[in-house]
Amino acid sequence: MRRLLFAANWKTQLGPDDARAYLKLFRTRYNRHEDRDVWFFPPAVSVEAAAQAARDRADLLVGIQDIYWEPKGAFTGTVSAPLALQAGARATLIGHSERRHVFGETDDDTRRKMGAALAGGLVPVLCVGETLAERDAGHTLAVVVRQLSAALGSLDAAALSRVVVAYEPVWAIGTGRNATPQDAAAVHREIRGWLQGRGAPVPGLRVLYGGSVNAKNAAALLAERELDGVLVGGASLDAEGWAQLVQTAAA
Ligand code: PGA
């Protein structure tokens, strides 16, 4: 059975009270489907509230949007993998486009965070993707492979089997533009090939697509077998709309 992953990235929205209200409503609108998982990435302050609100639903999981690589110490303003785990997170985004392009996160940072996530027991969701200039210059695959190699190049097959990859072209995030299903699938095929070439097990490999995914385009994207799910920002902020998207996109 093809098992799809629907991941919601709330970015800098929905505090603890909002997260509780959101999950309460979402749970009344979305009943568990055996063939899909729904993950939520609230801002760090809302992780515990969201995790509590989702705790007795095995198909719902809460993650954090970013971690620092040291487990503890004097690193003001950061959250480490063990702290996120204690708050109820079970996954973490790594190298999201906004971390890379707004905050200057480097490929080397993603490598360290990857190691910290795996050591700390969080499922890493590595985000990769090219800018518009890189795409126009024909460098999409080179950029994606560089980002994969930097973050995952030193992992063995067992570690790779725990990693989720999200392909999110930078020019598609929050812009209303998205890759065609065929363009996305072509990049996904390369990513899957790269992972398999390093021994990642074929069943269980998950490559998500992200960038302006919404209720209108999700079904067409997910009709591509190369896509194992979606990572969604704007269209995940409304509990009812997100429930509807998860409910119908893979019908
Ligand atoms: P978007 O964001 O759906 O609002 O484009 C996706 C993301 O940044 O993960």
C-alpha cells in the first residue's frame, strides 16, 4: 500500500492556544485513514501543546521546524534535539529554504543538524531545492545533489532509512507558483536514485514535494507515483482547509 505523508509547516504562526484549538478542530474534521500520516511543524513554543493535543492519534505526529546541533549548553535562543523530544517532537525539518536563505544556514550546518537529529531520536526531514536563478541556469539537479551530499553523504544505509527528503524549489515557496507534477516527479526520481545508490531501502523511502501546494493542485501532484507526500505552508494554516486537503488529495 502506498502510504502518503502530509506535512504542515506553520512557520511563525499559531501559538500554543491557537495550536490546541487547531488540533481540536482538525480532529473533528479528519478521521484517520490507514494510508496516510499527518505531521505538524508548529513554531517551537507550540510543540508541546500540539503534541499533547495529538497524543492519542497514532496517525498524527508533531515535529519542530529547526534544531541546533549541540544537545545542550550556552547557545541562547536555540532548541536542541533532546529538548524538542522532551516537548513531544518526533521529527524536525532541516535546511528549510527560509533557514538557508533568510538566516544564512549552510550545507555544513545541515550536516551537523542531521547528525544531531538522528542522534537525538528525531526523524529528520531534509529540505532541498534550487532558486529560480539556479533553475534558469539549468543547475537544478546539481544543486539538489550538492545539498543531499552535504547533509547525507556520510550516513550509512541504516541512518538513511530514517531520513525523509522534501524537494521544495525555492521559487515555488509562498509564491503561488509551483512545479508541474512532471517537473517535480523528475527531480524526485533523481533524489530517490541518489538515496538508493547509497543503500537506502526502497520501500519506506519518502520524498515529499513542497512549494505552494494547496487544495486545488495537491491531487494532481500526488497522482505522480514519485511523490510520497507534500510539505505545505500557507494551505495548512486553516484547520478545516488542511483537513479537507488531506481528506481529498489522495482519494
Ligand atoms: P508554502 O510553503 O506551501 O506556503 O509555499 C511550503 C514550505 O515552505 O514548506
